[in-house]
Amino acid sequence: MSTPIRVLLADDHTLVRRGVRLILDGEPDLTVVAEAGDGAEAVARARETAVDLAVLDVAMPRMTGLQAARELSRRLPGLHILILTMYDNEEYFFEALRAGASGYVLKSVADRDLVEACRAAVRDEPFIYPGAERALVRSYLERLHRGDGLPERAITEREEEILKLVAEGHTSKEIGELLFISAKTVERHRANLLQKLGVRDRLELTRYAIRAGLIEP
């Protein structure tokens, strides 16, 4: 490629961003042109900076990488997206694909896989980290055998946004202001979350958010 692939890098840990940037900027065909510390900032930076590829951490404040990927896919359909995560989790992998990402790279082997994953994403090729293929195929075949499909979303995108913000400690009024909805609407979504997830209070919602990778413990 004559011009380098322009990369937006989003992770809430500065040291992680620095390390990933060193990996990417060390390649002649890749250059990091923008950075973000959370998903909402990543969406804003992608809209104001010319980028070819967004590399998004899963667990970030305000908006997760998966939420940001869904938003970016809607707003910038030509943008390629990769999810970078510490979680070797099949559910996250399928959720990443649903969100519009081309692939899913584990932080633990980013030095080995990330560069090739970036190149594959820009070629519109899916990237599955080595070792995952067999487990994913086996899981899919087991589902077919049971008559199941791919795992369904337990909650809506809006409920996921509210769950994350509740778990981060925001009040209903603050959440309403962040999402441009009324506090009463937030309370209604919160009640739906308690019912859908079979939990009783904010503490149990927070535990669920941690298990779902929406926030870090």
C-alpha cells in the first residue's frame, strides 16, 4: 500500500495505548493518527479525523469498545474495526462481529497478532486469533446439534448503555443527561434490567456488568 493505514487507537490505559502504538508505528504500512481514552471519545475522534481503522478495547469508561463499534458502524460504514481485549470469550467474539468489527485480538498476544489483524481488517477479511477457530467451530456445531442458533443478546443496546453507566455509579439524572433522555426513562430501563437479568439491586447489576465486560472489576 502506498499510503499507510491510518489507525485510531482507543484504550483507557495510557500504558497499553503506548505499547500498542509502538507495535503499529513500527510497521511501514501502519500509522496511529488518533488516540482515545474511552468509547465516546473514540467515536468523536473518528468523526473528526480521517482514519481507515479503529482498534478498540472492550472495557472502557462511558462507552465500551463494542458500543463504540456499533455506533461507528452506523455513522461511518466504511470504517474498519478491530476489537482488542484481554478476554478470551466466545460471547464477546460473536458480539464483536455483530457490532461490525472484522476481528478480535487478545492483548496477551497483540505483539504477535495485531499487525496481521489490522492488515486483514482493511482487506475486509475477518481475523480470528490462532487457536480460536477450533473452539468456535466446536461450539457452533454443538449449538446446531441442540437446535440452537448463535447466542442472543440478553438486553437491548440502550439497556446495555444504561447498565454500564449505573455500574459506573452515575445517578439516573446524570445518565439521562449523558444519553439525552429523561430520568424517568432511565428508571424504566433500570426496572426492565432488574427484571430481565433476574437481579435485585444496583450491586447485582454491577456484578453482571463486570461479568459482561462492560466495566472492569
